[in-house]
Amino acid sequence: MGLVPTYKTDGYGIQLNSNYYHSTTDFMQVSLAATFSKEKPNSGVEFPYDDYLFGLGYFTTILSAPDKGIFFYFGGGPSAGYKYINKGNTEFAFDALEAESSFIYGGYASFEMDFYISDAFSLIIPINGYYHFNSYLNDSTLLLGAGIRYYFK
């Protein structure tokens, strides 16, 4: 179980993920992410938007040094969620944008670095890229984070 605060352009977020290890090198991941940002279509104007995302991914080890507790993973899969734009208000004070809150779907790819601290904890550094085909606003999102993963025994 991992908890990761994340950074994104003009915002921040939090990600929670759980892994099911298929083998010593591969795992399936279920992740939930919530991000909070501000869109700035032109200078002096901005409005908030939030992304609530669910991802289901398959990951494999691309580099490891088990004796040093270092593992690098690459994976990805489908992603779906909800984009909440301008607190649900569809009236904007300007004509620069027409966007509504809506359900979004697409996929994601992730590169994760995992550094073991102890038998039960590790430091994780994920880099996640999302692409949602039907998003009215910023169809691609990059999340950078660092957090803690706990291993249930």
C-alpha cells in the first residue's frame, strides 16, 4: 500500500496505490489519484479544476539491485475518472474556453523507483503520465511524486 503526495503543473495531488505481486518481478497495481490545479487561459484569469482518477496497471521490473534494496519498474494500463471544472459552474467570466465537468477515460504509463528502507517500508518515487481522450481541458497530465509504501506481511 503506497501513499504519494504529487506535483503537477499549477497544482498538487495525492495518490494511493495497492500492488498485487504476480511474481518476484511483476505486479498488478490499483491506484486512486486526486489532483487539484488552476487553469490560466490568459493572464489575469484563472479557474480551478480537479481530476479524480482510477488506474489499473501491470508493472514489470526493468532494473533491480535486490542486495541494495533498489528496484525500478515500468508499467501502465487503462485509466478512468472525473474532471471537475470550475467547481461545476459552466458560466465563465470570459469567452476563452467552453468546458464542462465530465467523466474521462484513457490510459496511463508510469515509471517507479522503489528504495527499501526496511522490510516493511520503502521510499517510492513515481512518474505518471496520463492521457484522457475525451477531456475538455488538458487531455494529458504528468504527476511527479515521492512517498512511502508499506508491505503487508
